Amino acid sequence: MRKIYLLWILTISILSSQDFHQGPYGTTPFEIAGDFTLDDLNRPLLGDINIDSMLNIQDVMMLIGVILETINLDEEMENISDINQDGVTNVQDITMLLQVILYPEDFDLQNGWNFEDEWNSMDTYIFITLGPGSSTVLWNANDFNTLLENSPNNVHYFFLSNRTNFVDDIMTKKNSVDLMLSNMNEDIQLHWKKHLHFVPNKCDSYESEFVDAVCGIRAVGIDRFQRWKQIGYLGNPANFSGTYMAYLAHEAIYYNYEHEVLYEDPTTYDEIIVFDKTYYTGGWASTISQPITFPSNEELNNYSGMSIELLRGCPDANGNYSDQGCDDYDRIAKMLLCDADESNCHEMARWITPFDRQPHHLTDITPFISMLRPGGNKVVKFQESGWPNSLLTMKFRFYHNNETNITPHIYEPIWTGTIGFNPEYDQNRPPVVFNIPDDAVKVEFVSYITGHGWGCDGYNCAEFCNSKHQFSVNGGTYEFEIGYPEAADNNYCMELETIGQGVVPNQYGTWGYGRAGWCPGQDVHPFITDITNYVSIGDENVIEYSACRDSWNGCVTPPVCPDNGCYCPEIAMSSYIIVWR
């Protein structure tokens, strides 16, 4: 259970919580989930204080002990002891319990699981329903132990059936799960007893909103923002085979990533909205533009950081969010910042789109505060390299300066654009001379470098080979490199740790393979190197760069691309010198 523990440490690092959202509610992806109450075979009956699934004199004696304060209960058990649910445990509950024991047919003490009561913004919820013809394979998958092993501790799994023999379906599933749990230690059994829920009633017997969201699909989730979320493809992305219940844990891990990254105290930052569920029709190298008035130069001095939020949603026929409206390929997506007349544009943020899923990221791009200066009117452009249709929500966050006295002021482009990764690559990236002003306090080299193209040579460059990028400042005064060993890993992008870093999981394509500096459905973080101690302040400096392909024999010249019409390897690079003062 080590994976559960490690992921839970990440989860509890966020201590803030959000109140239950009071609507308006919906039933489609990214809409708010409303309140509902479900019966749950794993939830003790009211009055079953010793949790033995029976109401008898032993429970009466324990209830007397609770009232006399000789027995202490936790919050959940206090609720179970309050049989008439009037908010207190007293002699009236003893009277009612005795009546229930004597006349059980006259009472229903099922302790329902209520979503609003249980909500804490820390937990997530995944519903697996047996009913649609395609759901039987998932329901009967034999990797349940792996599901529990890979799951973070804050996820709840609900099992429902919408078939005529729903009672048998649920009891059979519960019995098989109970047998598995019986081989685990007591603490783990206790945990999952509270996080596995077996609903004994037919799925469509509940509220219509719940039925619409859950009962007609094999699996669906509710994330920590109280939003309904689709469940992606649960088969092996390498050969598109099988159905794995354990892959449901991927969704729970990603829910945690989204909340931990996206949820911040709104009093700590100012926000500028660029796009808000804006329809982007795409097209090859097509852009969508938006004029924006940014804070003034003086106001920018008061911010300690900047991030960019992007929800790249996909439209269905009605303009609502749906995975089914997404593009089928992984593509480069960029945000460019331009002068007001659009004459001077530079890449500020980069993402790689997923296969048929909808990613949501918040990326720290603090160095590029320098691009906004001197503030005022700019144009923000978003571009994808393909023919996707998207629903874009993009927002800047500017963080209030509580401690930092310096901010990024100057940027100077170094190497930009996409160039073929071939034997002539270094010639197309010549040394660059740059000046550092006298008042510079910190100097950084900041870059986006990702490899693309494959299958044209025997090395699968540049997407699936380890390209090494080597830099030298002022004739070797300082040297550093960027490498991508994960590009040779067949499972890197679908590892639990990588999903926890922002790869939207369970995509409908070959999302599992490692790539050169990226994964499908993830934001590309800028590579930042502090070179302050290795440059001459107030003088000219030079930076040199070369790239090679890592092999068993060392670092060798990039391969020659055969002239056979395939996608030749290339490196997409945007790099800058950033000066803080």
C-alpha cells in the first residue's frame, strides 16, 4: 500500500476546503453536482454501534455507555448512536432502539450516504454502474487489488446496478470485495470500508439528476471542485486492448492534481480573463487573438509571480463540454504575447494537447512578466498545430508581492522556432551575444524545448529519442544541459507519479509512451537556469548551444531524415535571457 500513502501525503498538503456549492446544478461534464442520498451496504445501520450488522441488546448496552459517557465515539459513530436523528444521543434513542429490536418490520434505520453532508472538497467520487452492455467488462475486471493499491486515500468508489437483478449484482460484487479485503491488514480494511460503497437499490430509483448523470454510463466521477467529470478510455494505450478497473485510480490522482494546482486563495492574486469558454475553430497554424490591457509597469513591480490557467475544453453539438468533441491527436499548443499592432510576438506558454480529453492546467510563467512591460495594451494569441475545435478558458493570475523586492524586467529572445533535428542542427543555432544592464540583480536562461517527429529513422527521433541540449556561457565559464531519458520509456506518461504532475489520464491514443520533454495532455513547464554568477553585469556576454542524440556510445550527431515523405524529427524551441531588477 505504499503508493496510496505517498499519494495521500500529496493530497493532505492542501489544508483549505470549499463549502458545498449550492448550484445551479447540472448533469454534464464540468457542471456542478447537486445533492443526493444513496443507500450503502457498507454504512452501519443507525443504532448498530458495535458495527456487527445486527441490532440487539449489545447495541443497547453500548448506547447506555455512550449516554453515561463511559464510551467515547468518533463523529461518525455519534451519528449512528443518534437513532432518531435529533442531534443528540439520549434516553429517547434507547427507547427507539428497543422498539426497533422488538418490531423491526415497523422501522427503516438505513443510514443513507448524503453527498452534501459528506462533502469536504478533499474527497473525490467515482461511480461504476452495471447496466449498459459495454459496462460488464469493467464490472468484472480482475484487477481490483491493483485499483486499491494505486488509489489515493481520498477517493470513494460507488458500485451501482441498473439491471433487473440489481440486488444480486451488488451483493455478488460486495461479497467478492469483502473476501479480497479480508486478506489485508485491519487499518486498510477499515479505510476502504468507509470509501467503498455498495448501493442495494436500482440506479434509476434515485433523483432524476443523479440518474441522468450516472445510470446510463459505465463510470463517471465528481472531482474536488464538485464537478461532474467523464472517465476516459480504460484500455491499454499501447495496443488498445483490455479494460482495467485499476485505471479508474488515474482519474482520482488527476482530480487531486487539478485541485492542488488550480485552487488558490483568490485574495492572493489578481486575475485577467483572456478567454472564457470561447469557441476556437482551429485550422493549420490558425490563431485566435484577444486584445488585453495589462497592468502598468509600476503595477507589475508589485507582483511576485504570474501563472497562466488554461482549460482546453471540447464542444459537443450543443456547445457543452464533452470528450467526444475533442481532437484525435496530440498537438503543440502555444500562447503568444504580441505588441498591440501584432508586429512582435513571442511564445509565453506551451501545452501538448491530449487524445480526445479535456485538460486543465495552471502553469507558473513568472519570468515572462518581463514580456508584459511596460504594460498597457497587448494582444494574446492562442495557436494549435492542427484542425481542432476547442472551448478555451484562459486566465492570467498575478500574485501579490509580499516578500520579493525584485521582478523580471527585461527579456531578450535567443533561439526561437522549430528546426529539423539533423546533422545541420547546430549550424542553425549559432552562438548569441547578449547584453546585461548595470542594474541587473538576477539573470536567467529560460527555454521551452520539445522534440517532435518520429519513425523516419532507426532511432525514433525526435519525439521518442533522448536528445541532449548542451549550453555554455561565456566560453565555458558555466555549462549546463537538458536531456530527456524518459523519451525511451514505454510507460513514462502513464505512470502514477507523472499523472500526478498533470498528464490528463486515460486518453484515447498512445498517451502512455514517454516523449522528449512532454507528455500528451500536459503543460510544458519552462526550463529555468540561474546564470547570474556567470555573466558580466553591464557588459556583453555570449551563450553557445549544441544538441545531440544520446546513444550507448555517447552523444552522437542527430540522424539524417530519409526523403520518404514522413514526419522528420524537429526541435521546437523558444529561449530567452531574463533580467531581474
